[in-house]
Amino acid sequence: MKFLSALLLLALSPTQTVAFAPANNHAVVSAAPSSTSLQMGPPSPESLLTETYGEGSRKYRRTVYTHNEWVKHRSSDRFIRNISSMYNSGVYKSLGREVFATTAIATFLVVFNALTGGYTDFDGVQHEAIISSLPQLTLPLTPFTLLSPSLGLLLVFRTNSSYGRWDEARKFW
């Protein structure tokens, strides 16, 4: 019965259904439907590109280097150019909020624990807690100790499979 209802739902769905649609709508390029499923090149003037960086705009970016671009990429001053353009990077813009939130939470925890439990400065002098009525915020070490080997193996297997895919693509190139 479930199979028939799924088949009926699939038959009645619109023809422009995307199998892996993004969860949010900010990466959608709204354009008139066309007969091709993949449109490469710059966006047409009538389409509205709502995301200027990230995965939504990836298909509009140039991925092939010309000789002049390759010479510029391999120049000796690329380090300074890359550092100066870091804040315009799509990766930086995509991850900036998450990194800021993680840094803010970590800073809050360090300052709170220094105020409630005391701290040792760079000269090795132990300072007492300013607020002794509140407990320090701590986590038990047992879950981290138990999950570390499995996390390490997971990272090794993912790295090996990623390298295998890269090597296979390099051989086909």
C-alpha cells in the first residue's frame, strides 16, 4: 500500500521536482524553466541570483584557468594578495558566523571559569576566584575518552576515501 501511495504521489507531483532541493530557499536561482537540466555560464539577466557566494552560485563561477590567470596564481606575491582578499572569500563569508559563535562561546566559558574558579597568569601566580558563589562550568572527560578512537578511525577512513577519489580522478584526467 505504501508503494502505491508513493507511486501516486510521484505521478501527481509537478514535473520540475528536484531530488535534492536545498533546505532553505536562499540558494535558489529563480528563472524561467528550460529544456536543459544544467545551465552553465553566467546567469541570464532575467534570473535573480539571491546568493552571491556559497554553493548556490558555484555553477556560475569560472573553474578553468587561462595562462594569465595561472601565472597570477603562481606569482611570488600571491600570499599577500590572498591574505588581503581573505575577508572577501566565499568560504570565510559562509563560515564566519559559525566561527564567531564558537569563539564567543569559548571566550565566555574561559572568562566565566576564571571568575568563578580562579586562574593562573603567565607568570605562574595563582589568583583566587572573584565570584565564589557560582560553580565552574565543566564537562566529564569519559565521553571524550571513549569516543576519541572511533572519531580517529572515522577521520582516517574519510581521508583515505577522499584521497582515493582524488587519485582516481587524477588518473582519468
